[in-house]
Amino acid sequence: MRFKHFWELAEVYTAPLNIFLVLIGASYAQFQFDASLNVPFLIYTLIILSFHVTVNIFNNYMDYKNASEDHQYKQKSNIIGREHLSLTVVFRYFLFFMALSSVLGALLIWMTSIWLMIPGVVGFYIGLFYSAGPRPLNSLPIAETVTALASGYFIPLVALYVLVYQEPAFFNSSVMLNVLLVCLPLVLMMFNNLLANNTCDLEEDIVNHRKTLVYYIGKHRAVRILKFNFIVSFLLLPTLVVFDKAPWPVALLVLILPLLLRKLQPYFTKQDKQKTFPLVLMTMSVLMMGYPCLYLIGLFF
């Protein structure tokens, strides 16, 4: 397999977003508890990156195997069929990165706490059964919500935990709620990403027997929800500053909200995977990357 095929198969280009999810958890730990980086945190970051690759390879593998023959998804859309990749080789890549993630996960649990096995098992289950099983998660109307919470909330939450695990008093239900509030803008953006993707793929999903949220609410309502979530995610930023959940620089992002809404106007008009969906990814990445970076910068003030 050539590197460019692996790059698309594993969707390596989306991996940096996971770094920013880890970063927001680490920044909050520093902001509230003056926590410092440690070895478990570095191992956790490697787990997130390796499992990201694992899940994407497996999703492409399962999507190819489960795709209906009634259209040309296998031949034109899926990287495996389009580039004539060997299913055996693809599955071996999946097994390698799955094993790497599992070994690193076991090491992290050994270094920190057995309690990390709970989010670990849940995360592995969601990642692998997103596209596998008799009722894959990506064929259900709860896919956007479950995946957005798992990525946008649980990844930062565990990042915080591995930084403060030696001080159990720092980690309680109140902290977990505060982390949820801090991560809510990211959760809404992750939700929007999946919602927009499923909106553009609605016709193809119907042929593949996937009844996503868009299938039940329709494209018009899906676009309205996306726009509402987008606005709320930005307006939450100054609110978090007011309630001392975030440093003041993160509030600056709200200033570019009108510009981003104008950028999204073509998507609001027509939902097309090739032409307008990239606009959703671009505008989403502004908050997904800008928010954690400004949070980190704010620590120096």
C-alpha cells in the first residue's frame, strides 16, 4: 500500500483535531489545578492518535464490505475499491494499529488507575461499532450525539484525569460537569460535522440502509440545527469567560462569527459533499483549533 493510500484510508489529515481535543483538557487542568505535563499524558496522546487511525481504517473497511451493489459507492467513493486495495492488507493494518492502541492503553492503566478501563472500553466500543455489527452506530439517529460526546467531551476529560490522577480530590462530579461546559462548544462542532456529513450523504445512506438523524428530520431541519449549534458554540465562549471557566482570550473568537456564517451560506443553500461540505469543515476547524489554542495562550495572562 502506498503512503498516499494509507493517508486517505486512515484519514491521517484529520488526526490533528484530536490533538486539539487533548489540548483543551490539558489547558483546563493547568487553568484550574496548575497541573503539569507527565508521561501518562504523552502516552494518552499517542493512544488517541493511534486509535484515530485504527477507527478510520476499520470504518472504511466495513463501509466497503457493507455497501450495497445498487450504486457505485464501492467503485467511486470508497478508497479501497477506488484504488483496488487488498482487503487482507487493509485488515492487517487495522489489526496492527488496534494492537498498538491496546498495548498503550494497558500501559496507561497500569501507570494510572484501573478506573481508566471504563472510558477505554466505552471508547473502543463506540469507535469499532460505529460501522460494524448488525446495527452499526453510523446507521442510527443517535450517531451524531454519541460520537460528538465521546470525542468532544470524553477525550478532554480523560486528558485532564491523567494529569491530576495523583490528586484524587481534584477529580469529582463537579469537575466533570465543568469540563462538560468547557467542552460544549467542541461537542456542538463535532455534532455539526457528522450532521453535515450525513446530510450530504442522505441519498447514498438510504441506499445503504442507514437511517441517520437526517433521515428522520429531513435536510431542511438538519441545516437549521447545524446553524443554531454553530451560533451557540461561539456564543458560549464569552459566557465561559464570564463564569471563570476559561481565560479571556477565548472570547475573541466570537468576533469572527458573522464572517464564518457568511462563508457557510453556500452550504445553507445546497448541501453537496464535494462543493459545500468542505466549507463546514473549514469553519468548524476555526473553533476546533482556535479555541484550545487561545485557551492555552490565555494561561500566560
